[in-house]
Amino acid sequence: MKMLKNSCKIIAAIGFLSIFLLPNVIFGQSFIAKSKIAVVARYKSTGVELRWIPDNKTIMNLALENGFTIERSESGSNKFTKIKDIKTLSKQQWEELILSENNPEVKSNLEMAADFLFADKVVSEKTINLDEGIYELNEQKSKEDMVYAVFVLTALKDAKVAESLGLGMTDGTAEQGKTYDYKVTLNAKSQIYEIQNGEVTIKAIVNPNGYKNEVFVYPGDTKLSFAWSAQPDVSGYFIERAAEGETSFKQLNNTPIYAAKGDGFVGKSNGAFDDDSLINYKKYKYRFYGNTAFGEKVMFAEVEAMPRDLTPPESPIIIQPKHINPTEVKIEWKFTDNVGDLNGFIVARSDRDTGNFKIIHKELIPKNVRTFSDNSFNPGSPNYYIIYALDTAGNISSSLPGYVALVDSTPPAKPKIKSAIIDSLGVVTITLELGKEKDLKGYRLYKSNGEEHEFSVFTEAFREDREDTMSVKYIFSDTVTLQSLTPKIYYRVKALDFNYNQSEFSDIMAVVRPDTIPPVEPVISNVLVSDKQIELEFVLSSSIDVKENIIYRKTDISKDWEILSKCSFDQKSYIDTNVKINQNYYYTMRAVDNSNLYSPYSHPVYGKPYDKGIRPVVSNIVISLENKKIAINWEYPQTYSGAKFVIYKKDSKGKLVEYAKTTEKRFIDNNTEKENTYSIKVYTNDGGQSPQSALISKKME
């Protein structure tokens, strides 16, 4: 069979199937009785090129017999117009086409497709053994699927084959720059499958960089590794290489590379390639190619890379570090590697043998040196050392950690008492600032009734040794009597390390014994009430340790007191303006001292704001002539809705007399004289009244 001559092309084209067909329907039927026509499209200078294919063999056979209808609409309009009916060429047309074809590769592809299309269907007459029948059925199915796969791949990779099979066309009427929707409909129905139309949307523009893809390079020792993210339009990768100084590229793989992924994986798949047996620090150029869904080989990346030395030197061997004097630790090591690319050594230190080592010098130690003196070690914690060997390529190796046993004669730092708080029962809580020494064993606390007296130990707390995982105790308690002639108690503390070096005394912390006598209560001496405020006059508490005098208020004598204000130390009165007329307000006071003891409440007093009956004067009075009559307009707050306005007017003797009444904010005087002078007074419904307004006058012409 002619298909066997092209077996090498089968492998190169297998990647196209992943673009068109789902893996579970190429060689087997989906659980859902549906079939879809897969479509891809691209724009070239000749027009929009389309390829399509059903996703199973049964529908493909229908397609080869009945053909397709191709429709198009401008994107978004959903108004499809038929542009072509396409069917597979007849056997005679295939023979004429093959005879007239001059391109050997295209001719071979046409012959391969024709072999499948017009092959006789042979039914095996061999009786299937019940024991071996399943195997024989699977074997026959695999052979048929392989032949079908070769046929599909041939149709996909060659435009002339696709168009001859009725599986492709070029729409030369597409206008550049426009976006089109294409629909591919099978001209037949299936009794088994629900056939879904093939649809694709494409913008008619040429994208010269459509297949470009970034390739990442990972240099190794005589090796280069490459990785790239697989793109849906390209598969079946080939790599070419040219060494530094070479002008031609050599293909590195004979079989195409595919970005495979496991069953059920839904993320992106990646392509990868390793090139080894290279020369370190020599530059190489690489070109990466892939096959498109239209059977074309395209270059999608070109990179330049260089392998480098990644082999570290032999590991140094550290000799036990020694604490040779109070300020110096001497570190020595052995190193027998005779490689010529050794660059030098690095010394690092940590307080643990498990990591976080930090370099303790600025310059690289020369490669012929094997000792180092550390003058910056931490005398209060363990000191571990590591030696690193570094070559000229930056590769590094390390020794095992080495520990130095320090001779400790340094006491802990002077401790600090952060706070000492005494409660009303005489319990003192003393909080220390925890020392930062790694070898801190604990604290010893002292107290005295006077600064000049001798301090005696009253408590201490220590860890057993360096292996003790208990935290250092830094909060202590003490109980003192409150019945004492000395108002204060004094504390000091010392810190100890595991070598029993003692720190100096901390500064003295004085604690005032708590006051158990509440302060004298303040007294409210006078209450002054008006319609808008209540003023309190008072005498503050006379106790010397008072820190606040507090005023309380409530409107219901049976309710709890609420804080109204806190007084300053020289305050003698307070004015409460947040009051309402005819509401009773009750007031009291009490004091609180430095020990948070409260005095009793003072004798309560009360006040009730009263209404003086004075209402606002009318405002914005405007007097004018309207039809030879005097018109007066004014404004008054809506709060006093329904108020009565009394108009006064001067009589012939110049005396203001009541002239008219109105509930409106306007008055028209029909009886005018040469001189007309008015004033307005308000009477509100609640019995209040305003003062008379200012005089307003108007002369008649």
C-alpha cells in the first residue's frame, strides 16, 4: 500500500490531530451521542483559508458521501449567507488530478488519500474464537483506526488534498481588516449522532508574528535545557543548532517532539529539549520549528545560549575552632583539591549548626590560606563555623559545621525593671525587660523598705542548663503589707548566665503602697437656672491625691447617674447648655484619687429651665407701594406656625396705636396718609410674644 511509503510522515503529523480531534473520540465513540465538526481558519493574501473535519469516522463517511455547505456572516450580525457547497471529487476527478500533479510530495498525498477513499471494504469471514475473539476484535479495530488516522493526517497537512476531499477551501472574497463568522454544515443526518455545526471566527489580517513563541534556556554543565509553553496552533517540534563559528544549522532530532499531558490534565502543556555533550563557555545558536494545523513547518523561536561549569570544588575539612584569647577565635581547615580553577575561601558563622550562616569577612580569603581569626564572635551564644570553597565559575562547596567552646567570663548586661504595679491587696507584679543574652540563666530579685537600706533576696528563677527549653521567667509577684509607716517599697534585680556570671544591680524601682481611704466628696453650692442653661457653682474635693472631679447628670431620679463632665483643678462652675424647657435635671459630683478610689456622691441638686415667653422679632421687613397702597412683607420662623401679627401705626399725634391683626406675613394698608409709620409685634400660640419691631415708614406721593 502507498500509505506505507509515507509512514515517516505519519509521526510528523500526529500533532495535528490534537488541534482538531479530542483524544477520546479519535479511536473511540464518546459516551454522549454527539458529534462535532472541528474548524480552523487563517488569513492569507489569497483570502481566508478554512479546514474542517468531523470528530469521528462514522460522520466522516457521511461527509465524504454528501459534502458540506459553507456559510459566512460579518461578525456579530448573525446573518449567514451561503458561499459554497463542497463535495468530495469523483474517482475519475481524483485520477485526473493525480495525473496532472507535478509536485511529488503533493502527488504522494493525493494518492494516499485516494487509496483510503476508494479502497474496497473487505469483511473478514474468519470465525472468531470465543476465547480469543476480544483480542481479534481489538486488533482489527486498531488496524482500521490506524488507517483512518493516516487518512485524516494527510487531509489536514495538504491544502489540495483537503479541498479535493471536501474538507477545505479558500474564501477569496474576504476583505482585509474585516471579521467574519464561518459555519460548516454537513449535508446529511445521522441516526446515531446529533451533529453539531462547525463554527469559527477570524479577523482578516495577516499576522507575521502569529507563530512566535518564547523559549526559555537553562544552562548546565556541558548541557543546555530548553522549555517553551505549547501553543494550540503549532505542534511536532524540530530543533536545529549551529555552534559558534558555524554558518549552517544541523537538525538535532529526527522524530518530532510533542508536548504531551496526562489524561484529565486541564492546564497548559510544555515542550522541552535537552542538548548535552557541549563545550562549556562556547556559544550555540538554536532554531525551533513546529508544524501548523495547515501542514506548514514554521520557525517560532531563535535563541543563543552557552553552557557553563557547574561542578563545585572538593569540600574543605574544618579543624576544631579554638578560643585562643577573650577576643579571638582561630579557625583552621584542610583542602587537598588540586583543581586549577579554585578562587578562594569564605568563612561563615551561625548560632545553630543547622543553618543561617552569615559571612564574617569582606574580602575573599586567598586560595593558599588555611586559617582565619574571628574577632566578632558572640560571647553570649553558641558559635558554629563553616568554610566554603569557591571556584572561578562561582561554584561553591562547604565543610561540615565546626563548633567552638568559649571560655565565658562576661556577665549579662545590666537588667531593667519595666514596671512594678501594686494592687489594693498589696500584691506587687514586677515585669522585667527580658535580656538578649543567649546564655541567660535567669534573675534574682531583691527588695527593701528604704533606698538606703540593705536589699535582701525575696525570689529567684533560673533555667537548669543550655538544654532547658523553658522560657526565662521575667514576670514576678510579691506581697507586701499595706499597714506600714513607709509609703513605698523598693526593688532591684540581678541577672545570671550559665557560668554564674552576675550582672550589676538594676536601677531601683520604687512602688507606692496603695491608698485605702477615698477622697472627700466635692460640694455643689449653688444652682442658677434660665430658659437656655443651668449653671452649677461648686467646691472641689479638698483631698490632696485627687486626680479628677466628675459631674454627673440624669433626668429621672430613679435612673443611674451619667457622666456629664470632668473638671479642671481650678474650676469653680459649670454651665449645662444641653437642656430643654420644663425638663427636670438632677446633678451630683464625686472625686477619684490616684489610687482610683471614689468619694461618695455629693448631695444631689436639680434645676428646671423655664420659658421667659420672649419670642423672636420679625425679620426682613420690606415696605413698598402696590397700586397706590402700602404693602408690608416680612419673615418669621416656621417654628411658631399660626402666630398672630399685630400691626401698629402712628396716629396724627405721632403715637403708635394698634392698627390691624393678621396671621399672614403680609399686610396691605388701604387707608394711607402722606406720612405712614409702622411697627409689628408677634403673639405666639403658646402665650409668648416678641418685642416690637423697628419702625418702618413710607411717604405717599
